[in-house]
Amino acid sequence: MITVIGIDPGLADTGLGIVRGHRRKIQRYAYGSITTSSNDPLPHRLAHIYTKLLDTLKTEKPDLVVVEDVFSLKRYPTSGITLGKVTGVILLAAHQVGAVTKEVPVREAKQVLTGNGNASKSQLEKAVRYLVKLDKPIKPYHASDALALAIIGLFRYGQS
């Protein structure tokens, strides 16, 4: 059995998804998010994400960490820069625990799990819920996105 942690970077909320299983069989899963306050300065928020994530990585000892690749919208170019900073602390934390890390573009994640690279967050959440056999919605969406990344990692890791 392997452990995969999926991470959906975000400054306000960084989603975490953890799956344990083998190949396409999910045996256990968990999800949540690391939240920061917009009232705190950026370095404090990044340190909070880093510290909480490092604790999780040390506890869970993942075989693989899958991180959503950074993207930027034309309308909000600075959001891509901020996501890059968050992703940087995520990659550093994963490296410090010796975890193998892969980055997956969001469109690829949507394509793999829904068959549509342009699927909505709601469609992706429903696909994830179906795969883990959960009746209630997974909230926040950052957590379901992270769980989607973890599932993709499990599927791909089990194939190699």
C-alpha cells in the first residue's frame, strides 16, 4: 500500500488530500485545508502553510506528493505570482521530508478524472466523491481538488 498526498496551493486556503491504496484501489482517504488570514503579512502566511504542511508530511510519510501546477489568469496576473510563492514553500517542505514530488496542471487533473479538461470545480468534486464512495459534498473545493490530485498520483504511481 502506498500513500499519496495531493496539494492544491492557495494563499487563503491550501487544499490537502491524502489517499492510501494500491493501483486503482483506494483503501483510505482524508482531506482538509490549511487556512491563512488575509490580515496577516505574506511571510507569516507562507510560514504558516509551510509549518502545517511539514507537520502533515512528517506524520503521513507519503510515497508521493502531487501538487497542482502553477497557472495564471490574464485578468489576474499577480495571482500566478502569489501561487508561485505558495508552491515554492510546498515544494520545499516536500523536499525536506524526502518525498518524490510531481506537478500536474489543473486541466490535466480534470481530464483524467472527468474526461473533460474544462470541467467545473463542481464536476471534479462529484467525480472525486464517486471514486471515494462518499455521499456528502467535499468542502471546500480546494480540499476536493487536492484529493483529486492524490487520486491521480495513486493511479499513476500504481502503474509504474
